[in-house]
Amino acid sequence: DVKVVPLGVDTRVFRPGPHRGDWGSPLHLGICSRLSPEKGVDVAVEAFVRLQSKVPSRLTVLGDGPLRTELAARTRGMNVEFLGHVNNREEVARMLSGWDITLNMGAVETFGLVTLESLACGTPVVVASQGGSIDLVTPQVGGVSDAEPEALVREIVRMTGCSRPEMSSAAVRFARDYTWTRTASTILDFIDFHIKTHLMTG
């Protein structure tokens, strides 16, 4: 007897920033993740490198980990910022809301909270075609890509052909269904049901 209960997002913190128009020029991509192999950040960074010949773009990377030195060397001289670990949630939310697209290529994620937080900020997300984040992304709020740089480049380019304001609005509406209140209530209802069932049958 299994009940799947999704995580939630604090929409008081993770919320859209100032009203914005269409895609930025350069296109502002972002990664918010531990910089380790299982997170697929190497795929996202390599996709950014290849994207340069198609779309003027910049990349901001939040997070730290064993791949940081290698990734920084790969992008030396490019329009990339490595900001390290940011432990202030309000600051993370501010940065997420300023990106055009968040890249989350972790193929072993059980949920992908940064995906939900990004959507709550009105920022579309491209996620890996495997992992928990695929349950959080529809064509209206982002894209799905195989964990391979060229596939990710194609998905980013496809998304820039869509309306950024429409995707942003859809992302915020989608995220509002994932509240911590709903998560807690679902867990408590599940526990209450099983306690009552046990008392009735015990």
C-alpha cells in the first residue's frame, strides 16, 4: 500500500521577479545544483558551450562540488559565472527568477526540488528525460531532453521559439499546486486513515 506524496515549494519565497518580456539577449541559462557527475551538470555545461554558435547566451552556475574546477576550465573565457554554494533562500529565489531557462539534467533525481522552485519563480526548466523532474514539466512550462549535449541544445533552441511570457505564467500556475500545506495534509490524512483502519480491524 504505497502513497506517493510530492514535495512542496514555499511560494512566499520562490516567486516571480519584476515583469519581463520575451527571451533575453544574450539568453540567460542557469544551473542550481551540486557540481557532481550524478547531477548531469557536465552535460548542461557542454550544451551551453555548443549553444554559442546558435544563440548568444550566458550561464550562471549556483553550487559547488568536485566538478567545479573542470567545468570552470572548460568554459574559461566564456560568459559564465560560477557563484559557488548560496545558502540564502531569498537570494537563490532572486537569481532563479532572473534566468531565462533553468537546466536540471540530473537523471537520478527522485523529485527535483530546484525544478519546482524555478517554476514557482516563473522560469521555464529543461530536465533530463529520466528522473523525478519529468513529472514536473509539461510542454507549457519547459522541456525534456536526453542527457546528451546536442539533444539539450536542440531543446533549448526549440523553447526559444515559444512565448516566454506565456511559459512563465504557466510555470507559476503549475507550481502553485505544490504547496507544503498540501504535502503535510496528504501525509497526515494517510496516517490518520491507517490508524483508523488499524483500530477497526485490530
